[in-house]
Amino acid sequence: MEEIDMNVNFMTYMKSRQFSSNTMENYIRHINQFMNYIGKDETDITPFDIMNWMSEIGQVNTASSVHTKLESVKSYFEFLYNFGF
């Protein structure tokens, strides 16, 4: 899996919020999975892209896993929005 050019400030943000190293690794993995699936720049992603991704991962993951992955992605985009990236 290719790693995306994730905003490096997100790592600092997670550390400042005292995320465990395991949680940070999971968030990064989930965000990379999402971005690789979507294949678009962050600014071009639509709600339909997110719904398609959720539908796709829902075929091979439990509802709980889908929710966890969605929360990771949601946290990243909230960070980007709140800090003006």
C-alpha cells in the first residue's frame, strides 16, 4: 500500500491530544487506506466518495471496524478543516 502525503502536522496534533502510539498507527493506516482507495486530492473528495468507500470496506469488515476506520478519516479531515489546511 502506498503512503499518502499526509499533512505532517496531523502527527503533532495527535501527539498533543495524547493519542497512544497504537492509536496513531491505526489512524495513519486507516487514512492511507481511504486515500489510496479514493485516489483524489483531499480537496476533491465528495460525500459520495466516502459513502462508496464505506460500502466497499463494509463488505469485508464488521460494522464496528467500518465505524473505527471512518472515525480515523473523520478526525483527519476535521483537523485539516479546523486548522485551515
